[in-house]
Amino acid sequence: MTALTNSESTIRLVHVIGRIIALSLVAALMGCAGFKNVKRETTTPASFQKLPESQLKAKRDASPFLKVHMQNGNLYVLAAWKMDTTRQHVVGQGMLFNARRDTLRQGQFQVGLDSVAIFETNVLKPSGTVAALTVFTGITAAMTIVCIASPKTCFGSCPTFYVSDGDSLRLQAEGFSASIAPSLEATDVDALFHASAAGENFEIEMRNEALETHVVRHADLLAVPRAKGRRVFADRDGRFWESRSLIPPVSAIAAEGNCLAPLLRADGNERFSKADSTYLGAKEIIELEFENIPPQSCGLVIGCRQTLLPTYLLYQTFAYMGNDAGYWLAQIGRRNVKQHQNSLQKIMGGIEVLFQDPSGDWKIVKQIYEHGPLATDIHLVPLGRLADNAAKIRLRMTKGNWRLDYAALAMLSQPVQAIRLQPHQVLKDGVVDEQAHAALCDSATALTTLPGDTYTLRYQMPATAEAYELFLESRGYYLEWIRKEWIAEENSFLLAQMFLDPQTALKRLAPEFKRVEAEMENYFWRSRYAKP
Amino acid sequence: MRSHNRTCAILSLLSCLVWGCAPTNAPRDWLASPEGTPRDVRGGWVKLQYTSAAKAKAQISGELIAISGDSLFIANDALQAIALSNIKSAQLEAYRSNSAGMGGLVFLGTLSTISNGLLLIFTAPVWIIGGSIATSARSFEPIIKYPKQEWSRFSPFARYPQGLPVGLARQQIKMRPRK
């Protein structure tokens, strides 16, 4: 076991050294490190005297030193040189040498053109060979970045559902993100908060954009009737609540200060923080303050999605499983490691909603938990009737683990019932696919999709779609395709640490994650799988 | 540092063995760096080969002092005037190429590909082959050769680019080593 750890440390050390060397090379080449060429020009005094001021200035800028070769063999080397106004002398600061090149004098000189034999300028230009080495360094650096970035930043996590927002197709939901094995098959309800629908037909595009096999048991539309101008939210227990009105927070205080602005609208402008650099499980708090709350039953509405930190940890776990990933996933399937797996989940946690009790202590009311880094989901935490017309609510979460898009207090009326709608037609690549339709409508079967597959699910609304708040209920699981790059990191000791001692694992992985954190989002979205 | 220099020199030598580098003829520390050249007061280092009919001694090298219409002046222990017609070939080194330093960078670049994992099977050869070509090319950049190039290309790098000054006591002109 020790040998494995040492070997891994050595490989990492070698990689770090390689990166340091690459960076040093970039620095050396940026400075050209003595790889310049000298373009030397000689000019007679007569020609020099006739040069227009603009050309003289260009020469002076390009060649800070002027050598003045005298007819008697003496030589002036002048810095900060210029022609005087009469154009009969060259003036500058420098040194005078005799014909044998002994130093005669140094200081300020005024040299008459009539005794000059020739002027010499030297212009330094970068060598073309440096450009070649720069290209090689660029290739090496690019490969290094790919090696750093790609193994655990590839696009992944479950089926993606696209719905029109009235303008274009928009990613509005991701199904059962935590269901990475058949035994973890789960049902997921996502709000289609930005769906824009009119008429009695409604379409959802379901895609497999990752190197994964998706097994979709069903993808039903839940249509909840609502009064005009009102919104409906779902709580964690699967109940739907109609909201009379929404009250925005008056402040949202986090470590960086007031982060209210991004939380006022569900517009994709998100508040998020960076993970802790020493412990990936470190927590942070955002304190929301609400005023003018009517004496009615209310609930906290939060729009959020996960960052790529959980995805990174999941993929890192797969990497440690390496060639034994199948075995370990089977163990998870048999729920033999469920408890341990949850312990890592527990530390990372969801978004805890805390309310101050009369004694002033902060108590956890509920936890918002939504897996997946792709689509923002809207959650409701019912709070009941508040004692005061002003309230402070704290959100406690793991640093760098969540992206918050929206926060508001919803005034709730009563729970409402949803109408379940199965797709009435399913199309694959624009062609009606009866088999896929049958698979999604029969609870005993499932639709299996592969990377690049896209299905259009059509629903028949009971009345015009505008009269409903829409939710998508999907059920199924997915299987990650183990990437070749991951197998290289197989390590049963570190795998065991992920399950049995996640705190230590989260400390150990912190520096590694911080190295890729800034670019992860970018690489993740760029690595979406699309059929060629 | 000495070990680093030796490594650079070995790598540079290897590159040159494969691709061919310009051998340097100048004494150690004679040539200025490119950055030092604009302030250097001496001529470049020239090595001449006489025509077979001209002299028993096949070649001579020293500081390029001047080139006049029909003669080239070169200084080592003493100033010598050589008729251009007696010169078969000449090679002038105008400044230091630092190709050994570039060989060192190529060596480091090749080492840096260890950060590429298995992809180094592509990136390491790029460095070894491309870097060797670049090192070889760099070694030739400060060199001017006759008869490939005209004598007029040599003159600016002479101690007296204007030609030998009239009335100068020739016996006083010697190669001037760097202090």
C-alpha cells in the first residue's frame, strides 16, 4: 500500500516538475534569453544629416546606442543621442575610445559631423528560432492543460431536457443525477420554470450528451393548474403549492459582502463561491433578510444547481476504482457500500435552511438537495406562518458546491394537485419511434439511450398549456463509461479513504481541485458529446 | 552551474551532430552577446582560407579590422593586410549565437513533456527533432560567409567599418582581447 502511495507521489512530482519546466521555458522564451539577432546599419554623415526627423526618431527608438566612427579611427559610443538643431552635431552621453580602443573619456559629447567617417546603428530583433520553440512550448502546455483538465472535467451527469423558453430551446432539467447504478434508480421532479407554452401541444427534447448509458423508465409531464399570474412550487415531499405573491430579500450577506443582486431574478446570473483551498468540505453561510411579510403561510424559494465540485469527486472516485469500477458499482448496486458513500455525500451536503428560534439559536428547518451541475432547479421549503413581519434566514452550504440563481419568500395558498401526462408521441431524429414511446409509457420497461441520442417527447395538454405550471418527473438511472484516463489513477487505498475517511480525502484533494477549478466549467461544457 | 553548462553543451553538440551546427572559431569570451553588440567596440572574429596559390599557410583567423577596395585587414598578434583575391573563403562571427543555451532549452522542453503523460510520445519527438533543427539554425544566424555573401556584408562588423583610417600607425593595431 505504501508502495502505491509513493509511486503516485512520484508520478505527481514528475508532472509538477514538468509543468514548472514548461512555465520556466515560457518565461525564458518571453525574454528571448539572449536569442536575438543584430541588424547593423552604417550611414555616411551626409546621408545621416539628410534624414527627416521622423526617421531619426525611428532610428533612435530602434537603436538606443549610436556608434560614431571618426575619420582618425576614434569611436564614440553614445546613448540618449540626438542631432542638434543646426544638424551639424550629434549630441549624446557615452564614451570615447581611441583607434586601439582604449577608453579616453566618458561623459556628455557633442561631435561635429565634419570629422565623422560613418555612423553605426544596431537593431535587435528576436530570432525566428525562438518562435519555433515558443510553438513547441505552446503544444506542450496545451497537452499539459488537456491532461490536467480532461479526465475529470468531461461533460456528464444524466439525461438533459431542453424546453422552449419562447425564444429558443433552453436546458431546463436534468434527470436523476445521483442514480449512477441500477439499484440507485430514482424519481426526480424538476420545475420547468422557464417553459413557454401555448396551445395544447407541448414538446420536450431529451438528450444524452455524455459518455454514459441512460436508462429512462419514464419522463412524465406534471401539469399543475394555476391562476393567472401565479406560480406553483414543489417542495421536497412532492407537494405542489400555489403562491399568491413573491417577496424578494432586502439583503443577502455572504463572506464577500452583499450578494443580493444575482438572487433577485431567476435569470442565470448566479452567486457562487470558490471551494476552500485546504478542505473541500468547508462550509459558508448566506444570511437572507426579508421585510414586510404578510401574516400568512409562506415558504422559501431557492433556485440553484450544483457546481462541478461533486462531479469532480464522483469522477475521482471512479478513477480510484479504475479497472475495478464494475465491481465497485456492483457493490453499490447491492448497497454494500451505500452507508459509506453517503458519508461523503453527507459532508458535502445540500443547502441547509436555518431559522432563528426564540432563544436566538439557529436551527435547521430543512435541507435542499438537488443533484446535478447542469440545470437550475427551483425548490420550495415551506416555513408556515412566521411570527414577525421581518425574518432572517440562513443558508449553510459547502463552499464552492452550489450556484444560487434565485431566492424569494413565497406567500402560499394551498397544496394543489398535478395532472400526470405521459408523452403521446416520441420521435427520434425527427422520425416517430413507437418502440421508444412504448418503453416510456410502460413502467415495466425502459428506454435505453446512448451518447448522442436525442428524443423529442410530445405531450397533449388537457387545456391550453398557459393555464399550468409545468414540472418534469423523470425516473431511471445511468451508467458512466469509465474513461481510459481514469484507469491510470486506480488506487484501492485512496478509494477506501473516499468511503471510510472522506474528511482526509477532501483535505488531500483540495489542492488538486483548486488547480482545475477555474477552468472546469469551461472544459465541462465544451466536452458535451454530440454525434459526429 | 558548470554541470548545467556541460549538459547544454552536450545537447547542443548532439543537435549539431545530427543537423549540423556552425563551429565557433572565436576565442572564448571574444564575441559579445546580441544585447552587448551595440556597445562592443571591436570587430567580429573572422577566419580566412587562402587560395592554394596564395600562401603555404592555409588559413588565418583574428579580429576583422577593416575591408578596403582590394584588401582585408585582420589583427591577431599583428595587423595583416590580405588581398581579397587571395582569399578562397571566409567566415565571420558577428556576435554570440548562444546555441548551447538554446540546446539547454530544448533539453528542458523535452523534459517538460513528462507532464503530458502518454502524450509525450507525440510531444517529445517534436521537441527533439524540431528543437535540434532550431538549435542548428540558431548557430548559423550570426555568421556571414564568403563567397556565399558579398564582402560588403562583412564591413559593418569590422572595427573600422569606414575602412582603415588614413594615417593610422598600423604597427599599433592588434587584436584587442576582452578585459
